[in-house]
Amino acid sequence: DDQHKWYEACIRYVGKEGTPNAGKVAIHFIGWADKWDEWITIGNYERLALRHSHTLGKPHRPRKNNRMARALIPPPPRPGKVAQAWAQLLKDMFSNRFRVVAPRDFKAAIGEKKKGARGGGKKENVHLNFFFFFFCVHRFMGYSQQDSQELLSFLLDGLHEDLNQIQDKPGTTAVESSGRPDEVVAAEAWQTYLKRNVSIIVDLLQGQYKSRVECPDCGKVSITFDPYMFLSVPLPTERYKVMEFTWVSSAPGASLPTVYGVK
């Protein structure tokens, strides 16, 4: 407000295109009867911020972060071409203004070569996520047929990185079970993951799976909980086999040989 104080609030409405409130969100202040609802422009970082991002004090009424706020109010501007192109594509598809939509900008965004991927400079270790991104952008640059699951995986990973609220990712260490209950280890591993990854993609599309490895020599058991967004599920196989045989009658004047199948 005009006194440079932060108040807890939630987003109630999002302004629609073609209306006076386009590009704005309706803010409702929680627990403050003397403050009226108001419309604030999206991207106004002096008025809108995520809870705990500008103050160390506790809010008036503790609440979970609003998913809509996190999606609509991204961190300070930085390259996010995949998210912008995807949002524009969805807007064009559901606006009822076009009979045909050609996703050229979206195609260009996911196929754009990452600047600085080649060249001189100091040699450093290549992070696996960067390698995956660099590999994918080259795969999607042309017009050849691609695997739909790989495209979906790259799209969701790109949206997560563009909408990730963590700017400076801290270093973390792997969480070991050390004989503790699975519930405790899983919760600790998830909180460790959230120190580097906070986005609506994580909220809606990611989870954990349990891995158990036992040494055949010493019998030591290692249990870890790793995040995932896709699971490879084997297709069921048929448990029966069809065999063919030819029956030939030895009786005089019998019919021609007959082929049968046995399951």
C-alpha cells in the first residue's frame, strides 16, 4: 500500500480480454475489513508478491500459496519463451476468434537453439537438465516426425523451468533413509526437492516413487524417494501361445489334410 506495508491477499478474478480490467487481477485482502478489493496490474512487482518473498514476518492469517498467483505472477522477468508461446497458443485456440490456428510461434520456441550452447570459454561440467534441453531443442528444430511422449516431456520440463519460483537454487544433498520410517524420509526428500523446484507443474504433475536397493553381499539396504513426472509402465503380454498342426487321416478316401490351431 502507500505506507509500503504488505498484506496477505488472494486472487479472486482474472480480467478477461476486451474488458477494462484486461491484464489485471482482482485482489481480496484477507482479514482486513478496512481494505477494499481492488484490481492490480499483473506484473506489478511493487504491489504483488508471493507470500514470504518480501517479508520475514508471519502473514495475518497463514495460508498456502495461491496456485493461481504463482502462475500469474512469475518471478522477475527472465527468458521464458516456452511458457509464453504455450500460453499464447492456448489463448488463440480457445478465443473463438480463429477458425484455424497455426502454432508457428510455439514450434519456433521449442525448436530454438539455445544461445551459447557452443563456443569457447571456460570448460565446465554439463548439467544433465541442460544436456536434455540442448538435445531436445535440436531434435525439434526440423520438420521430421517426432515422438509425442518426448515432446510432452520437453514441454512440461520447459514450462516448469520458465515458471519456477526459485531463482537462486541452493545446493542440496541426497536424503538417506538410515533406518527411519518411510513417511519421514519421503517428507524430508520432498522438502529438499522443493528448495530448488517450486512451480505449478510440480504442484499438479509431479510426485515421488520409492526405490529400494539391497546389496547381495553385505545385505545393506538403501531406500530413496525420487521425484518423477512420467512413469514407464510395461504393456501386458499374452500368457498363452497359439500353435498350428496339420491333421491327416489315414483312413481310405479321407478328406484332404486339415490345419487346426490350438491355444
